[in-house]
Amino acid sequence: MIPKKIGVFDSGAGGISVLKNLIESKNFEEIIYYGDTARVPYGIKSKEIIKQYSLEALDFFAPFNLDLLIVACNTVSAYGLNAMQAVAPYPVIGVIEPGILALQNAIQDKNARILILGTKATICSNLYSKLLNAKGYLNTFGLATSLFVPIVEEGIFSGAILDSTIAHYFKQYPSTPDAIILGCTHFPLLADSIANFYPNNPLLIHSGEAIMEYLRNFYTLQNFNTKPKISFCASDSVENLEKIANLWLI
């Protein structure tokens, strides 16, 4: 199966950072983006509620006849993906497994120091560390950096507020990482400031890049001459979502 019409689901606007890579690949004819903006953020909610919201997203996508759905949310990937995969009539791909694959392909040293950033829910799931440990990477550290989400939503991508927030969080991790997994789709927008905190310029694993790497590994993709048709949908204020997309997709 060659996926031409795909969906992208996120709790809000963060998945636009993944959408950008999907658009730029020119491998798809049409992409429907749905952000559950009425109930964002998911990262502070219980796993039962996250699973419920994840299944309700499938109801939204039901009329679109998708070839494939990408869950561009680490929190949903941690708590809702298996439930979605069990009932969806098409493949559903999360961002965690592709992130692990991208790290494996980039770093062969199993002693590498790996810092995992994410929302409270993603880090509490411990899924990144469990999967990395199973691959032999034992030097992992999960750090909940939930304040990065509202900072991005406010359009703050650099400066004193962000720098002090990074310093506040990173003092909990005294080592210098060899790689940082950006375990929330908001975080790639802060990539430069995060990387610049450390003098060794650590490798950053970005969900959008990892998803495309994963799709090229496991699916046959068609090359189109033009960028896909994009439809933005939201559970509340699609106008705000489109406004954010116009800024982030530049």
C-alpha cells in the first residue's frame, strides 16, 4: 500500500512541527491535520483520559478514508497508540518508535548519554527509556520539561525567558548528553536554544525527521511534483490553529 492521503493527529498545535517535514517531503497527495485544541494539553492528564481522547480522534477521522494516520503527539503515542491501532482500519504510527529508530541509526555507542525531554505524562510513562534499554542503551535520563509547551504556544523561541527555563530544568541533569530526544512535538521549535545550552552540540532527535525516516524504511512512498493539499481541523478555534501553522510552516 502506498499512502497518499494521510491524517496527522495532535493534542493541539505541536504536531505542526511534524507536519512540516511531511509537507516538504512531497510524498503525499493530501494531509488532514486535526488538533484537539479544546482539550490541550494532554501531558498533564491521566492515562485513562488520554486513551479516551485518542480513540475519539479516530471518530473524527472516520469520514476521510485515510491510507494512514500519524499520531504526532508523544503523550498519545505513549498511552493511546495501542488502543488506536487495535480498532483503526488503517495503519496508525506514533512518534516514539520512529524516534528510537532514528537514534539507533545515528548513534551506535550503547554507552552514549541520552537525555529524553517530554511532558510529564510522556516521561512518567518511561516508554522511551524502556525501549532504549531493550536496545542496549542503558545511560538514559528522562526529564519532564512541561513549561516548554506554553512557552512555544506564546511564540517565544529564544531569549531570557526561554534560557532561564532551560537552565532551571537542565540543572537536574548534571551530565553532558551525547543526544537529546525532543519527546514533544513543540520542542523542535526550541532546538537551537536547547542545543546551545551544551558546549558539545549534542545530536537532537526531532519527531518530524524521525517519522519521515521511519516511513521511508517501512513504506513505499510516491514522489509528487507539488506539495500536498492541507486541511486544518480543530476541536476549537481552527482559525488560531491556522494562524500558528502560518507562522511555524515558514
